[in-house]
Amino acid sequence: MSRLFGSVRSRATLGATLVVAVALVAAGAAVLLSLRANLTGEAGTRAERSAQAVASELAARIPLDKLSGLDAEDVPVQIVDEDGVLLAASEDLERISGTGTAEVTPAPTRSGADDDRDRGDDDRDDDSGRSGDDESLEPGEIAQGASYTNGTATIDGDTEDYRFAAVEVETPDRGRLTVHAGSPLAAEHSAVGTALTAMLIGFPLLLGVVAGVTWLVTGRALRPVEGIRREMAAITASEDLRRRVPEPATHDEIARLARTTNATLAALEASVERQRSFVADASHELRSPIASLRTQLEVAAAHPELLDLDGAVEDTVRLQNLAGDLLLLARLDAGERPVGTRVDLAALAREEAAGREGVTVEAEPVEVSGSRGQLGRVLANLLDNAERHARERITVTVRGEGGEAVVGVADDGEGVAEADRERIFERFVRLDAARSRDDGGAGLGLAIARDVAVRHGGTLTAGAAPAGGALFELRLPLAGADRGAPRA
């Protein structure tokens, strides 16, 4: 059972069929009840008219044996007095029930007591106004309204169900009489039976159509989903992230799902390619200092007097710095969030500029929330980059601007071409003027600085300095400013 309804298609078909089935049953029951009530009401109206006609004749003092209403076909009529004694009945009436008087043949002499009175089963359902027994009527006056009951009557050997109406009349010579007249319910039974048969035949067919249409429509709607699933399975098996899932030429949810899936695959491909490039570049950068250090150690092992101790230490320091940069980038890529402590950027800028020649700090106290160590690393990397390119002077400015802290590091060097102002923040990128590994570093300083800025909810951009060199501008939200959580 769980496998049978394990798909969205089968569950949607079952759900739609059940909902329609419940709606059809409710609607069919309402139709049958309404149809029965209407037809029963019409039969009651016909019976009341017949009873009113007989009552009118009684009010006009027409003798019982001259009443025309007693000769009507298929209309059983009974006339009883106040004591329930049958005074007159239809000629062909053989048996009756539901009127309260089962007698069909009036006795010529009956006492006013309850002598041998056979009462039929009375299933009265007073569903209209009934003139009560205590209603005052003038001689010759007919009571307004009637009471209704359901019963049976046998006329000329045919027994049918009837709707009976009882009308009271005050006669001048016989006192108060009650006229019972019936109208057959055969039309009501026939119509209700026909409608029920049509529903029993039509409803299953309609449910079958609903189930079939739902199955086809959901299958057609979910076909692109199956195509997306198969392609994703193939991509997973082949590990080829260049492949994309098919996008339907529609504008519905499935098309948006396909586009989102392709965007996710593109981002995943870019991330994997970035990691591969990162590993390759890191291996290349690490190989040079390791090879140089190994060469020096091998030479020193064979000829101790040729040991270049300063060069070995320099290569070791460079290797250590590169390993530290790679470790920090790995932590940033892993989503490490900075600790939310207050950091005074003015004090941090003066601290990082201390001991550097030609560096001027113009700072006003501003505080941000983040990691002091990581922000110090950003300033150090920006100052190292400025020192490599400046001619004589480096200016560090710290100020508050709106809800942001702005740190600018400007030099008087050659500057950065506008076409390279974004590329220099890529990892292991060194411009032509900084190709030397000894002078230009590994090309990770600016990449680390931007990643740290982004993790702190800020930005780092490159531009032109007033003196003609490069200007790197770091913007961070002030401590307490409503800028949301640090970006992941």
C-alpha cells in the first residue's frame, strides 16, 4: 500500500477522487432530499385542494351521499366527526392507514362514545399550520390550513403510498367535521428512484473520469520533475558539474525549480573550480619556498661552509606566512564568524602603522563589532600592499560616515588600473608590476582582506587616491548599527 501511494501522482489522484466523491455524495443527498421535499409538498397541496373541495360542499349542506369528492378516482377521502366516527368514505376505498381512522365503511348507527373504534397507525408530521381543536369556527366556515400525514390506501385492489391532508369544517347540521383527502406519492417515488439510479450509475463514471484526468494531468505536470531527477542522478554519477538539468519552456513552479537547480549547479561548479584552483595555486606557491629551503639544506649538508642561513630563515618565514594565509582562507571559506567584540579602528590603525616609515594616520575614534585579530590582519595587509607600491608617503584615515566606519589606505605610487581594481582581490593574483615572489608576495593579502571585510558585514574596494596612487577603502558597520548579522 505504501508503495502504491508512494508517488505524488498517485496521492494527488487519490486525493482528488476522494474530494470529488465526498462532494458528489453531499450534493446528491441534497438533491434527493430537495426533490423529495418538493414533490411531497406538491402532493400535499393537491390533497389539501381535494379536502377543501369536499369541505366546501359540506359547508353548503350537501348531503353525504351527494358529495362529488367521494367519486374522484385515485383520491381516497374520509369524513369523520368530532368523536372520530367515520361518516363517509370514497366508494372504492378498501383499506387505509395514516389518517387516524382505519375504517373505510361508515356504520349507519354509531354512538358518540369510543365504541369499537379502530385507530390506524398515525404517523402525523404536522409540517404546516393546523387549526387546533379549540379553534372557533362559525357554521359553514372552513378552517384555514391543514395537517399532513403519510400513509397508504387500497383502491380497487391497488395499494399505494399517499400524502393525506386533513381539513376541518363547521357544518350547520352535523357540527365540526374533519375531511381527510389523499394524493398519491407514486410520482415522488418514481422521480426519487430515477434520480438515485442515475446517481448510482453516473457518480462512479464521473469519479473514473476525474481519476483518469487527474492521473494524466499530474503525470504531464510532473514529467519535467522526473527529467530533472534523472539528470541530477546522471550528474552525481558522472561528477560532471558542467551539465545542467532541462528547463521547461514555461513560467510555473517547475520551471523555477529547474532554473534554481541550474543556478545551484553553476555555483557548485564555480566553488569546486575555485577549490581546485586554490589547491593548485597553493601547491605551486608552497613548492617554491620548500624547494629552495631543501636545496639550501642539501648544500649545507654536503658543504657546511656554504650554508646561507639568512636565506633559509627567509624561506622558512615566507613558508610560515603562506601557511598562515592559507589556514585563514580555509577558515573563512568554512564560514567562520568573527567574535562580536568592540574594536576601536583608530587605535588599531595606529598600532598597525607603528614602526612603518612614511605612514601618516589621521583617525577619529570609531568602534565596530568583530574580531580584532582579523581586522588587524586587514589593515596590515593593506599597509604591506601600500608599502610595496608607494614612492614616499602612505596615508591612513579613519572616520565615521553615517552608520559606517570608513578606513582609507592611500599611497602615492602608480595606482591600480581601473580594469584591474576587482581582479586584484582574486586569490594568487599578482599584477605585472608585482610578479616577483620575493617582492610581491603570494597574491593572497588583498583576497584575505576582502574576505574578512565581507565576513564582518562590510566592503573593501580599490580606487584612485588624491595623490595619484591607489586608495583602498574599507567600510564596516558601526558597533550597534542595525546592519544585521555578519555575512556568512
